[in-house]
Amino acid sequence: MAEYKRTLITSALPYANGPVHIGHLAGVYVPADIYARYLRMKGEEVAFIGGSDEHGVPITLKAKNEGITPQDVVDKYHNIIKDSFARFGISFDVYSRTTSKIHHETASEFFRKLYDDGKFIEKTNEQYYDEEAGQFLADRYIVGTCPKCNNEKAYGDQCESCGSSLNATDLINPKSMLSGSVPVMRETKHWYLPLDEYEPWLKEWILEQHKEWKPNVYGQCKSWLDGGLNPRAVTRDLKWGVPVPVAGAEGKVLYVWFDAPIGYISATKEWSADWEKWWKDEDTRMLHFIGKDNIVFHCIIFPSMLKAEGTYNLPENVPANEFLNLEGDKISTSRNWAVWLHEYLEEFPGKEDVLKYVLTANAPETKDNDFTWKDFQARNNNELVAILGNFVNRALVLTQKYYNGEVPNRGKLTDFDTETLERLSTLKSEVEKSLDTFRFREALKLAMDMARLGNKYLADMEPWKVVKTDEERVKTIMNICLQITANLTIVFEPFLPLTMNKLRGFMNIDKLPWRELGNIDLLFAGHKVNKPELLFEKIDDAMVEAQMQKLFDTKKANDMAEASVKPVKENCTFDDFMKMDIRVGTILEAEKVAKTKKLMKLLVDTGIDKRIVVSGIAEYYNPEEVVGKQVSIVVNLEPRKLRGIESQGMILMADNADGTLKFVSPEAMVVNGSEVK
């Protein structure tokens, strides 16, 4: 590896349409934070860059569904995410956002330079257009039947049922998510980055020059390159995003995959006036911490953008992780199948480092892995409490008991003492080797081995017995235990920073640099340590069962929602549909039908007349609740007798996911008799 003076660490920008969950943490932010803290402890110059990705179609869809603006959506989730990271202890030097003025300026300037240098190609092609909404449709605005698995809710870019990557034109029976209408094809112009022109260079740069990259990263890159690259659009017909800064591009924005990685540059600009040394100085190396779904963007597309621009450094490494599952099932934001960071922080106060520990010990570094609450409990109780916490507590309690909290002198060493101290010193190089090659699980295990070493030494030496016969020997034993404890504050600092701050308080010492790891003389005789408290506490079954119940309730709700979505009925003709006369009416009177559980007799003002309708809503509404409500009613339905009452029409109801019925009503008051079209 080439020599460098500083390291720029970027972490994938979380998408601001929801909070951060444990999959994000395990895949990106915990390993990036470990590495940044490690380098800082070594005295190296580090910039750790983060921020929220706030553009793109999913945000506009969420805004539309909630009846708010896209800016409202991103403001809400950016603040939740930023606050969660800060409370969790992710040590960003800057946490920015892509809706900022500096980002819009930076992204526009970047695009404009490539445009002026002739790096793009312009292409006119046909794209789906919603005539009712009056706009072109991005892939996520189109839904239809997947041609591979027949899932009727596939998106124009992907089927979430079978995982297939799709083009919008692949969908069977495509419909616009904006209006529900069938879209038409219409010509539009876009700018493309010709990735095929960069293919020979990428093959040399990645496949020949970066064979040290993790196998999962290298393998995915090779697969893309072997399959051949094609030009990729860098603009989109959309209102939400960074406007394309050229004439004739009105109504178009930068495609989010082009815009988002430039967020690393704009965030660095926001943080430092001397930003160029981090991006353009040959003495700076750049590392991208990401999940496997972002490998193509950070290893192929963004480097091609940087190469095209010509003045920026390229990434030295992209240590991407695989996915973390939850209780054997894929984490899903849409299904609420996740452990959300902001909720964890509320429900497990003071246990930030416990989650960091478990996510690191179980990190999906080379393959997908699984988080379970039982494993979370076991690792806390059997490792953090029983090994690390137990050793530290016993060492400090015995020091208080025997020496009033003062570090005793170390006398003559036995062979076992020497072996223990030698093992302590050799662990440093092993931990470093693991950290330098992004094997954080392995590094954490080695750190815990240091605590195991201390536990074994203390158990084997039994100072509580020896003190009765050889006080000088006990001084040596306790001195060694305290030196190990001081070393633990160093080796665990990248992994458990909040806990190590607490332990340093017990030890009455300042933060120690990494170079001191393995030093057996960190504490001098006579140094006063403070009375300890427990570093960790056991997590009981009730806490775990409460979390399992939350997931069970989520799964039950998902199953009910899926079950409630009934198959589409047989097609009817347009003429058949037009025969129905649906009007808005107001319920004037209501009473339950005697000796029935479900039926309610309603007097409805239809604007045409006032008529009796019998409806099966009595299980879900009381009569007094429905009086005055405006409803949708089929007024030309053949009259039908129910329990001796002639019902002249049908009230339209929506069958909710939980089995309840809800009125289909206008969003604002309208004149009775208004047609529903």
C-alpha cells in the first residue's frame, strides 16, 4: 500500500425517507466509526464524512402519500437520523445533507464541468408519460405485473417479490402510481455517462491494481465488467432534486445516483475550507464504507465520474459489507421488519456500546448474517458482563480492598507472569493487522481475548487466597491485573468508546494513544484508582421477550395486510362499469337493525331523494357516529330486502388490513348528489 498523510473516510448516505436501522449500522456506520477512531488513536489525520441522501422518487412518493412536501419528509428524517447517530456515538467530522445550498452548487458545478468537457452523450428516447398528471414517470412511479414471477405490485425498476431487476417497459399492465392511469410512451431527452468508454480503464484499475479488495467487492465488480457496461443516464424528468444546469433541461434534475456521491464532496466543503487537500492531494487516500447494494455505484460509476472530471483522487479501497438479516428474515423498511436505532436508544438507555459490540461480533463482512435478540442477550451476558465487565470489576474492587485504591509495586515475576505479559504485548500486532485489513469481527475477538487473558490470570493466581500467606506476591498479581485493565481502555476504544470513557474514569487516567497498547507500565506504583461501578448489566429475559413481541406483532400485522389484499376480480367492460351511478350522499339518520349483529338502517340524502339503505357496518360504527357523514352510494342498484327492510342502494366501504370497514368519502364536503367518477 502506498504511503499517505491522511485518510478520507466516507460512509454511504442514508436515504432520508425513514430512520436508520441495525442493517445500516452493521453494514456501514459501525465499521466506518471503528476505523476512524482507530486511525485517530494512531495520531493520523482523518476526515469522517457523512450526510443524508435527500433526493429521488421514493421521497416524492412518500410526500404524496402523506400529503406533505418532499422537503417536509427529508427534514423530518434527516433530523431523526442525525440525532440518532450523535446519541449512538458515530464520530462524524461532519454530517451534512444533499438539499443544502452548498451541495446543489457542488453537484451543478460537477455536472457542468463534465458537460462542458464533452463527457456526456445526449440521447432522445421514449419514456412512460402520465397524461393525467402531465409528467414523465420515473421507474418507481410505475407499477405493474412482474414478467418473471407475476407479482402484481412490481415497480418499474425492480420486483421486490422475486428480486429481479426490471425496466419499466418489461411490466405487464403498467399503471402510473400518480393517477392510476395507463401511461403512454413519449419522447424525452437525457444526458448519459458513457460507462462503456471507461470499461478498459476500470478493468485495469480494479481487476489488476486492486486485487487486495474484499472478495465480495472484487467479485461483484468483475461480474459487472465481464458483462459489459452501457451508457447510464445522469438526468431524470422530475421536479425534486438538483436542477440540470444547462439550457433546454427545464423540468429535469440530476439522477440521484449521480447526485448522491457528490454529497461526499459537498459535505467536505461544508466542513473545511481546505477541502481540496482531502479530495485532490496525492498524499490523501479515500475509503468508501458501504453496503453491498452500493458496490456498483462506488466502484464503477463514481470512479468513472471522478476520472471524467480529471482532478479528483480515486478510492483506495471500498470495504463493503453484505446484508444483516433480522430473526432469519430480510430487513424491510416497508414491512417495518427492523430494529430502528432511535427506538433502541429509547428502550435500551446507556446500552449504545452493547449494540455496537453485538453488531461488530456478528458483522456481515463476507456473507449475509443474522441478528437475533437471543444472541444479543447472550453476547451481552456471557461476554461483556461475564468476561470484560467481570475482570475489570474484580481487579478494581480488589485494589480498593487491599491497597485503598493505589496501584501496588510490581515485584519479581514468575514464568506465568512473564507469559501473560508477553501475550499482552503480542496481541497488539494481531489486532492491528485485523483492523488494517478491515476484519473488524476478528479484531474485536482479539480485544476480548485480552480481557479473557486477564480473567484467566486472575482466576489462576487467586490473590484472595495468596494474600493470606504472601502479600508481596499479591502486589505483583494486582499490578499486572491493573496494567491489563489499562490496556483494555486502549484496545476497546474503537469498539466501545462510551464504555471506555467510563472505565478511564474508574482508572483515573486520560485517553491513551494506540502506540501504548501492549505497554506493561502504563500505571505507576502509587497511582490512585477510583471506586468502580459495573461496566455492564445483565439483560433479562423480559427485555428480550418484549422485543420479540414487537416483531411478532409486526409480522402479524404484515400477514393480515397481505391476506386482506384480495386477488383482482375478473375484468369487466368499460360499459359495464359506466352503468354504475355512484353519488355522494349524507347520512341523516341511523339505527341498528333489531336481532342482527352487523346491519344498520340508514336514511341517506342522495341529492336526488332521501332513501333507506341497509349496510353491514354495525360491528364497526355506532349509529350516533355515522350521522352527518358524507358517503359514496351506488344509487342505481336493484332494491333488495334485508330483514324485511327494502334497501335502495349500497354504501361503498374499504376493507382495512385489520378487518375493519372504513367509509369511502370525499376529502372535503361536496354537494349531495355529486357524481363519483
